[in-house]
Amino acid sequence: MADIRDLIDIRTIYHEAAAADYPLGREILDRYPLAERIIVPSHWNIPTLHGNAGSVEDWTRIKRSVLVLGVKKGLAMRPNGRSAHFIAPSTSNGCAMACAYCYVPRRKGYANPITQFVNTEAIAASIRRHAERQGCLPAPDQIDDRAWVYDIGENGDLSVDAVIGSGVRDFVELFRDIPNAKASFATKAVNRDLLGYDPQGRTRIRFSLMPERIARIVDVRTSPIPERIAAIDDFVAAGYEVHVNFSPVILYEGWEADWQALFETLDDTLSPRAKAQLKCEIILLTHNAALHEVNLGWHPKAEALLWRPDIQESKRSEGGGENLRYRSGWKGRWLSRFKALLSARMPYCSVRYAF
């Protein structure tokens, strides 16, 4: 079993000057006393990292050895309606892992290591105030039966963030005390330290899963798929609500047999308790033309799976980028086939949403 701590070996910390004024900022700086410290005007404005095409060759080294500390400015909640009711202000941005399909590098550019936001008290207070204004959830919906759900990890992976500092624990503890709300985050890493956080059913972890042989190619620097599956029972026993994300679903010759095998493994592994609370999300791959060009510089093998213009079509994103999605006429049929395979083996696993 891999140790998640091996993902990082921080040698350089870029930080806004104000980061040291916050308890979490001081904690993290003290944790890495030998790291070179470089003050920057903004976590968004680091020319040697963001938009630097030369960093493609050092993609994984940067992910492992560089950390950015910043102060989160925008504290607004964004309505979601899919995985959560609201997207909370990000506690981090970027990741120590390097999944070939990740959308975050498209925004900041090239190797995008973890940016940890240190003003967690302000973020937590904004969530609490927002939840208090919501009152009770009017009726059960596809997101949850009883609580408003806040995604607290949209732009990073909190399982890895928890290795760096205590911020993730603080947010798990926060939601224990908000009676009408739940936290949620997706992860591709197994951090067993989280088993001691005592979430009391108020935090939902969504383990992202895909066929193992494909994950070995595109899920770079993540916990192996068998380790993620094996962790589900333990996290349920520790008080988490545990769902799974079948994400991204990548289409290739033989995809159906691979997913059938994954469903069989899940069904054979999970305890009755885990199965009784299990739900899933299904997300077919969305790729990006600019990311395709970046990936060719560091991981071209992945692009043979991700870049399939023969079965994909271009669609302009809200931000103006050129995204590729599976062709609309066929996507619905493939999605229906996927859901049929899932239902045949795991009828107890309801689909919260799929697209």
C-alpha cells in the first residue's frame, strides 16, 4: 500500500506575504522549515509556474516539490445542482497528483502544484452564515435527502491537502456543527489519517473510480484503484458517507468489459453497510484542445485515449476554450449502456446524476 506522504517533498514555497499572518499559514511554513521561501504578490501571479511552457518537462517534479500559499479573496457560494447544492469557496487549488484529463491546468497553465488557502477561518465563517440563511432543505432531491450539500474541494484533492496542514480536519469538524448542511469532496487518494476526524455522517467522500488498466495510464500519481475500493468500508465505518464517482468514463475498444469487471470487484468487496448507503455519479470524459497540446509535451500515451476526434465533437466552453465531448447523438446511447451494466451488477447503487 502506497504512503500518500510520498506524493510530496516540498522544497520551494511561494507565498503571499500575508500568508504568515494566519495560523494555518504559520503551521505549514513551520512544517517545512528547510524549504526555500519566495514571496509573491499573488498566488495567481507566479510567472515561473503559471503559463510557463518550459515547465512541461518538469511536470511531476513541480507537483512534488512546490507549494503555494495564498489568501482566498472571493468567499461567495456558487449554486451547483449536480454533485452539491453549492460550491463553497475553494480551500485549495491545484494538486500534487497529475491526472492527464484534469481541467485545472487549463486555467492556471501547465504544472499546477497545490495552492493552499490559509484564511480558513474566513472561509468557514462564510459557509456557516450561508447555511444558516438556507434553513431546512425543503424536500429530498438527487443531491441529498435531508441536508444542503457544500462541495469544499472543487479545485483540488483534500485527501492530499490534509498531509500539508490541518485545514481539512477543521472543515470536517465545522460541518459536524452545522445541522442542516453536509460537506462533500471527491478524491483519488487514500489518506487514512482522515479516519480519525470523526465526521459523524456530515462529510461525504466521493472516491473516483475507473478501470484499473486505464487508471494506470491517465490517473498519474494517484492511489491505485484497488486501494481506493478497499478503503470504502473503512471510511464508512469511520462515520463518512461514501459515494463513488465513475469518472471520467473514457470510451475505447473494450470499455464495457473493463467496467463490468470493476462493478464485479466493487460488488464482491463492499460490505452490506457500505452498499446500503452507496450512490454514484457518472461523468463521461470532457477533454480540451489546449490541454491536449500540453499533454503531448509530457504524457503523449494518455492522449491516445483522451483525444478521439473520430468520436468527439468540439464545444466552446463558457470561458471560451475549445472542449471536446463525445458526440451528442452517441453519448446518450453510451451513457444508457453504462447505466444498464451498472444496474445489472449493482442495482442498489443509485445514480445521483450522469452526464
